[in-house]
Amino acid sequence: MDFQQWHLQSKTQQIRYIAFVTALLYGLYALLESDLTLSYTTLRWMVHGVLIPVSLLVIGGLTYYPKLHQVMRTLLVIAPITALLSNLLFNIDSPRFAFFSPEIYLNVVWTFAISGLTLRYAAISASISVSIVVLITLVKGVNGEFYALHMLWLMSAYLFGVVNAVVQEQANKTLYMQQRTLAHSASSDGLTALWNRAKIAELYECETTLIRQHHYPMSLIMLDIDHFKTVNDTHGHAVGDSVLVSFANLLLNNVRHQDHIGRIGGEEFVILLPHTDIAQATTVAALLQEKINHFDFSEVGNKTASFGLTQYRNGESLSELLSRADKALYLAKDNGRNRIEVL
Ligand SMILES: Nc1nc2c(ncn2[C@@H]2O[C@H](COP(=O)(O)OP(=O)(O)OP(=O)(O)O)[C@@H](O)[C@H]2O)c(=O)[nH]1
């Protein structure tokens, strides 16, 4: 999940409540406005009392549907621009423009600091809004003495908004990075950085859910370095560790990016291969065997590994799949090691 998606997800509640509260406030605004003005009365009602509150309610409602969050964000970018355009349409020629102008400044601050948009999207929305206001103000003008104050407040709203959004964005990015680091260290093996057993179980659940929908084959390779104990006994634990890291990298460099590699025991590894039947998995295992046999593990020289392969059967649990692969691996060890066995 990239930062934009993470942000959207983490801001869902804020967007929801702010959208609902703002819808309510626009309803009130429409009521108060009708006492203040005689112009565009029906249109004002339609826009401030119906169109904008309904759009905001839709935005709030879309927060409940993660698949529609992109649509929600687009509406969130458009809504403040619409509100502001209607404000200008209704009020720019009015001698009482000053009564209605706070909505414009609030709108800009709202977009940057309150709406829940990321800096990029808030900047797009608020910049379009402010450009429109400046342009229309320059073309149409606003009544004399209010002009300078209007421009100052507009600029202040934009500046406060930008500064706040930049600071918030920095804080959010730090939080995002921290969460990613934490999530990764909770899912990976500290020595090799491959997935740990818990993460493999999570990935297995994701894959089997997809398999139930799309019916594709999946295989599992379990492999174990042969006579690894002698590496530790002869060269020491530190060299043993570096062999494990090199071995992990060798696996990573020789499988597809959609395959999931985990270290589930001392020198025991698994590779979950989606969209792969047992014949294809055997070809992958043979390629890995070849690569391992020819790899120079520096002080240790060449090593071999034994492979246990099996194909996923519909509805079975990870432990059932692992236990069959484990039996195949056991067979490979029993039959002389540096072998591939399938069950
Ligand atoms: N250096 C290092 N050694 C580990 C680690 N985890 C497990 N081991 C060692 O891996 C060795 C596994 O030994 P065994 O289970 O007897 O297996 P083996 O010597 O590889 O023999 P076979 O699997 O039968 O071929 C043990 O000596 C463990 O101490 C680790 O993280 N680092």
C-alpha cells in the first residue's frame, strides 16, 4: 500500500465525520442566508441547502466502501471548488459581499487542514479555488475598502492552510514509514529478512481466498540445507549465519516476485508458488538445486539442499500442506539428500 492509499485509509473516519458535520453546517448556512439576501433565493437553497449537503453526505457515505475511496477523494477535491464557485456567483456583485466572504476563507482552510485530503490533493483543490477567487475579484472587483482585507484574508487562509498541510504531511509520512518498518519486522525473519511463519500463513490465506475465486494451481517447495550442522561445527555460528543469508538471497534472486519465500526453521525454507502446478514447481526446484550446487558459499564452499514438493489441494489448511511437503523433504533426506521428492 503506498502512502496515498494508506493516508486515505487512515483518514477515513476524519473524512466521514467532517463531511457529515459540514453537510449539517451548510444546511444551517442555507437557512441563515435566506434572511440575509433576496437574490438567487431558490438557487441558493438548491446549492447550499441541497446540492452541497447531499454531495457531502455522499462523500461521508462513500467512506464505508473502501473500493470507492478514489471516487470519494475526487468528490472531496471537487466539493470545495463547487461551494466556492457558488458563493462567488451569488455574492460577488452584492454590496454585502463581506457578509458571505468568510465562507471563502474557511473553505480554503477546510480543504487544507480539515477535509482529510493529502497535501497534493488539497493543494490542487485549494489552488484552483483561490485562483478562481483572485481572478474573479480582479475582473469584477469587490466594493472599495473591503478589497484589500479580502485579499489579505484570502492569502492568510491559503498560507495557514499550506503550512498546516505541509507539517501534517511530514508527520503522516513519518508515521507511515514507522508503521511500515514495524509491520515488516513483525512479518520477517530477523537474520535473512525473508517472511516468517506468521506472514507465510497470512499470505497463504490471501492466496487460497483468490484460488477459491479464480481456481488456479499453487505449489509449495520446502527445502533444507544438507548437513548444515557441520557448517556451524566447523566454521562457527557466524559463518553459519552468513551461509543462511547467502542462501536466502540465492532463493530470492531465482524465483518470481509473486512467489513467497519464508524461513520457517533454522535452515528450513518454504516457497509458496501461486499459479504453479507440481510439474512447474519441479522445474523451479531443479533450477534452484542447480544454482545452489554451483554457488560458492565463500569459506564453506559448495553446499547442497534437499527439496520436498507438493501441490495445494482445495480446502486444505497450511499445516496440512506443510506436513505433506515435510514428508516429501524427509524422503529426500532419507534417499541420500540433494534430491527433489514430490508427494
Ligand atoms: N548459524 C545458525 N545456525 C542455525 C540457525 N538456526 C539453526 N541452526 C543450526 O542448524 C543446524 C541444523 O542441524 P540439523 O537439524 O541436525 O540438520 P543438518 O545438520 O542440516 O542435517 P540434515 O538436515 O539432516 O542434512 C543446527 O546445528 C542448528 O544449531 C541460525 O539461525 N544460525
